[in-house]
Amino acid sequence: MEMTTDEGENRAGKYEKGAPARFLAELRIQRAKDLLQTCSSVKQVAECVGFSDNLYFSKAFKKQTGVSPSEFRQHLKKE
């Protein structure tokens, strides 16, 4: 995922007083959303964004987006 320095600073700024881990998790899930638009398997996407456990990735993805990675992909196909 590419972003300018200003974009990164702006996005990171909203977490200065919070948890930087949330910022990193948000970036990882955003990258996963991009990768789920490809032909890569959910397991491959999980590994690409730094999750070694596919189940943990699915739970983290659903917690942040409200849907599982598979459901997210199905929704994309309907559009």
C-alpha cells in the first residue's frame, strides 16, 4: 500500500494518544482488502499481510470490517 509521507503522518496522528498497534492493524487489513480483490487465496492474503494463522487473520479482519474475508470477497463479486 503506497501513501505519501503526509498521509502517513495524518493517519498515524490520530493514534498518537492511542495504541500504535491499532494503526498497524488498520494498514494490514486495508492491504488485505486490496489483495482479496485478486485471485490469491485467503490463506495467501493472510500470509502476505503478516498473519501466520489463517483463523486469527479471519477473526481480526471480521472484527475490523464486520465481515469475514470470504464474505468480503463474495460482496466484491456481486458488485
